[in-house]
Amino acid sequence: MDRMRPLVPVALGTALVLMTYVTPMASVTATATSLDAGPAARAWILSSMSVGLAGALLVAGALGDRLGRRRIYVAGLISLAVGALICAIAPSSEIFIAARVLEGIGGAAILACGLATLAYHYPLGPARAHATSVWGASVGLGIGLGVVFAAAFDIGSGWRETYAVTCALAVLLILPSLRRIGESAATTPRRVDVPGSALLVATIILAVSALTQVRNGFSASTVALAVLTLIVLVAFVLVERRVAEPLIEPALLRHSRFRAATAGSFVLGASMIGMASSTPMLMQASFGRGLWPAILPVVGWAGTSVVTALLVRRIPHPLEGPRPVALFLVVVAVGQLIGWHLTQDSGLWRLMVFSVVAGLGTGVLNALLGREAIAAVPPDFAAMGSGANNTARYLGAAIGITLFVTVATHTGNSVVNGWNNATLVAVAITLSGAALIALTGRVKAAS
């Protein structure tokens, strides 16, 4: 029974991060209108928390391994609460976007150290499978509750109240987390790679900025941002090859299970999160649906993923290694294809079927990827493994959201045609990622 103590607060904290993450899916129209945000600012409203998450996850993992995972986890709750409060009172889109990045930094600490805490408290075997299945289900639960939460608080400003309540929920979780999560840290802590961390954050911000700038067409500034992104990325790689303790231990990258989990998270973020984030906007802008019908596909996707994540632990055959990751990415791609080739006369059922089928694959992957990320690393690197896995997911999401919105709004002669084009891009990303993961896993096994 004592081993169950940290699971509840970690699952609730994870769900809260995902609730916060998806809030703009339902409220971006009201938020952008209230803050007088232009097209570029709208893209940043959707992707800014992804930037904070992707930029801080590895650093949060390193700090957790070094200073104590519970300590950094609780610091993440505080950061999330402060960011949500600033969002609730933000007078401009710039301040709002900065606060969303702060929320992402807090969420990074919660996700990286929460999953690492589960690795510490639950040994490999049924206990670990149960804990990571619940953790994976909390990801889907947070997404589903987030969009419903935002729609339910469609009062007053239509969005500020949502962030105020998020702040209160984060504060309420602090005391239970302190009481029920045991402190843990690496026996041999690593230094924090400050230069690498700074270059990683700069690379992510520049990449998202370049993709956002493409919305206005190719120009000298777009090319300059793209070139600068490549330069900083190369600098990041060079620095990581030379520092004594890089953000990711190079030996982990030679582990096929770790590579598959990391690549699978990136592909899922780049393809599915980007597509799901745009679904409510499609429903409202093209099909003239109200807020509640507009969020139903996201709720269907998230709800299905909760159920399938919880059922993973009951599968008699162990899901381990690259092949199951590739297989369930193909399931996600099948769901995405159902959402392709929409017309102005397409009914809500098409998007609901797409969401449910994609949710089947997403739920299994949520549980599987989290378990693989920490199973493939030594105990001292648990937070690093968790941080790397979630970094890949939200780096993919930051890029995927911006890419999907850019393709959807700048191709085709209508919103629906643009959606269809963006969906094909998402399917291509998913299938290419699945093929690459399967191929590298097979090569590793053969060698």
C-alpha cells in the first residue's frame, strides 16, 4: 500500500500539466480576440507552452537527479501556478505568451521528475507496468479534461477564469505532493549542462519562429531565421560532444529501446498533437460549430487514449522494443487518414471516428513510451530518460502545431482543403517515423 502513495499525486500533477497544455485548443479564438493577437501571435499562443516544456525538460531532469526529484517536482507546481496566474491577468499577447512559456517550464519539472519518481518507487515488472499505465492514462485524461474545462468556464472573459482555476489547482497539489512523494536523487549526481541547455532553448525558439514566419510567406527574415536555427543547432551538437556531462548521456542513444521511445514521442508530438490542436478551430471556422461540438473530437481522442492506456497492463504479451512503437504509430496514421479528404458536407462523425481510432494508438503509446523511456536507462538517469522522452514529444509538438497550422491556412482554397493538405503531411510524418523506428530496431536486433 505504501508503494501506491506517490502514484496519485504524480498522476494528478501530470493530468494538470496536460490540462494546462491543451487549454488554448478550446479558448484560442477568445484569447486571441481579447488580447488583439494577430496570426503569428495565435500560433505562439498554441505552441508557446511546448517551447517551455521542450526547452526545460532535460534541465529539470538533471536538476531532479541532482537536487532531489520531489523538490524539483514541487518547484514545478509553483512555477505552473505562477504562470497560470500571469496568464489570467495578462494585458497583452506578449505577456500571455511569456507566461505560457513559464507554465511550460513548470510542467517540464512535473513531467520529468514525476515519471522518474515512479521509476524509483516501482520496480520493473507488474508494479512498474501498472504505474506507467496509470501515468499514460493521466496524459489522456488531462487532455480530455482540459478542453472540457476550458469550454465549461466559457464565462466572463471566456478564458481568464480557466487560468485562475488552474493556478488554484496547482497550489492545492503542493501539500499532497510533499506528503506522499518520497524524496529521491541519483547516487552520483551529474552537473547541469548550462551551455547545452541555453543552446537547446535557442534552437527550439528559432525553429518555431522560422515556421511561424512562413505563415507570411518566404522572405529574407524567414531565410535568416532558418539559417540561424541551423547554426545554433550545429553549435548545440558540437557543445554536447565536448562537455563532460551532456544533457543526454551518449551511451543511452546506443540503446535501441531508448531511441525508439524518444523517436516515437517526437513523431507522436509532431503529427498527432499538431492535428488534434487544430481540430476545434476547423470545427468552428469551417463547419460553423459551437464550442462544445468543436471539442468533441479532442475529447473522443483523449478519452479513448485513457482507456487503452489503462488496458496496456493487461496485455499478456509484453510490449517492449521498437516494433510495438512502430506498430501503434501505424494505428495512429490509420486514424489520421480517416480524418483526411473532408468536404464542407462532412459530418461530425468523420472526425469522431478519426479521433477514436487515433486514440487507440495514442493511448497504448502514452503508456508504452513512458515505460520504455525509464526501463532503458540506469536508475541514476531516470529523470534524464523521462526528460529526454518528454522533450522529444513537446519539441515535436511545438514544431508540429506550427507546421500543421501553417499548411492548413496557406494551402488550398478553403479551410477544409488546407486541413486535408495538413493531414497528409501529418500522416507522412507518422508513417515515416514508424518505418524508421522499425528499420533501426531490426538492424539493431540483427547486429
